[in-house]
Amino acid sequence: PAPRTVLLTGAAGGLGTHMRRLLPEHGYTLRLFDVVPIEDEPDAVTADLADRDALREAVRGVDAIVHLAGISLESTFEKILKANIEGTYNLYEAAREAGVPRVLFASSNHAIGYTPFPQGTPPLPAGALVPVATPRRPDTFYGLSKSFGEDLAQLYWDKHGLETVSVRIGSCFERPSNVRMLSIWMSPADCARLFDAALTAEGVGHTVVYGSSANTRLWWDLSPARALGYEPQDDSERFAAELLAEHGELDPSEPGQAYIGGGFVTNPPIWPR
Ligand code: NAI
Ligand code: 15L
């Protein structure tokens, strides 16, 4: 049967807020989890991913988990270790113990951030697009934690039969805010479509997909996501003229503009210790 009750971690965040609104429209009942309290949601679990008892309680009886919680930008190694690496491990352990059959893991383009973006006039032919099987090249400790999460997901599938779809999300915001994002943008509505496909497709084992809209300037192969049943409806091209007039085309001779990870490669905003 299709999963209906879903634990949404990171529910207070930017993407979590979109998914709180959009996933119920796809028929899901959500249980919310975040270290930050959520206004007008008295039933939300307010707890840290470090709190294993709270996680055990939160996963009880759910059909699937959408795991968005964690640090979502570059930070110190110690903070990434705690929230993203240990936190994701704690979540998987709770899921395994409770027999939750499937997790959707919010991976990131920054797991392959040091991959040069493919050159050419858009739309690029299928053969020029970056495949899911490209070697991982994290651009930050943050990207490294997403690479770890993908490997953890593979281990829990191989060893415990716990399924995961790891979605290497591009940039999921209301609109793209720079030229790079024209290639990797995912509208929140397409994100909900992709998450729905990832939660309902049969026999996913551990599947890694890129997460974006059907952008004219796409850099990566969306066919693994489409194979899950994802049918993107949006294209960032409607924002292209305005963004290109303001910023110009990307200049691949600039290190901060040459890679899929964009500015994460050269200028990570390291938080103070
Ligand atoms: P966000 O930073 O707005 O939200 C993350 C949420 O996780 C926050 O509400 C925060 O309180 C919570 N959180 C952080 N540490 C926690 C902990 N130890 N215990 C419990 N909760 C904790 O980030 P956003 O943009 O909503 O991203 C959600 C997820 O998707 C993140 O895992 C991020 O890495 C991933 N992602 C997002 C992309 C995007 O374009 N928005 C792109 C690629 C990946
Ligand atoms: C991410 O992984 C971040 O969580 C998000 O805030 C954006 O920076 C996005 O990648 C991006 O690459 O634009």
C-alpha cells in the first residue's frame, strides 16, 4: 500500500515549510519534527536529531520518513558531524528498529559540487548531462555529509532492507536567484511531485536521483527521477532573461562559477566556532 503517514524532519525549515503545505495535497498525513518549534503546530515534535529517545518515539507507526533536518549550508566540521552525520545515523537506527520501510534522504548537489558543469548551448543533449553515477566530489564538509548520507542509505538497504531514495536536490526555492540556479532549480511544487514519486515507486532499494525541475538549462540527468514516476511541470527558463540581464552568463574561467556547486567551491560561509 502507498505510504500515507510520513515523518517530516526539518519541518520548520525552508523546504520543510513548503512540504508541510504541499505534501498533504498529495494525500499524506504528516508528523513534524524539528529542533525549532513550529508555530500553530502543537503536535510537532520539538527535538534534536541527537535525542535518540525522541527519534524512537517520532518514527513509531509511520510509513516513511522524509529526512530534511540538518545543517543546510557549510559549517564547521564539528557541527556537521553532530547534526548531519551522527544525526542521520540516529534517524536510520530509529527507523531500522521500528521497521520503517522507506526514507527519502535530502542529499544535495554539493555531494558532487566539484564536478565541472557541462558546457554547450542549452538544452544539452542527453549524452552531455551529468549522470547519477558520476564520482562524488563533495565541495564542502556539508557536501561530504550528504555523500556520507548516501552511503549510509546504501548500507541500510544492503544490510537491513531499509529502502531509501536519495534526492540530490539542486536549489529548491520559490524562484532561482542567480544564473547557476537556472540549471539546478526545483520549484517547490515539483519537489512535492518528486517526493511523492519517491515515496510511492515500488522496489527502489537505494536509488539516487537528481532533484530539479525540467529546466531548459539542465546540467544533469533527470531520467532516474522520471523512472520513479516523477513528471516535472516547471522550467526555470521564465526567469532566465531577467537573471542573465543582471548577472551575465557564467564564466567557467572563474573557479566559483565553473562547478556544479557554484560558490560553495571557493567561498564557503564558514560559521564561527
Ligand atoms: P533549512 O536550514 O531551512 O532547514 C533545515 C531544518 O533542519 C531547520 O528547520 C533546522 O532547525 C533543522 N535542524 C537542523 N539541525 C537539526 C538537528 N540537529 N535536529 C533537528 N532539526 C535540525 O534548510 P532547507 O533549505 O529547508 O533544506 C532542507 C534539507 O534539504 C537539508 O537537509 C538540506 O541540506 C537539503 N537541501 C536543500 C536544498 C534547497 O535548495 N533548499 C538543496 C539541497 C539540499
Ligand atoms: C544546498 O544544498 C543548500 O541547502 C541550499 O541552501 C542551496 O544553497 C543549494 O544547495 C544550492 O546549491 O543552491
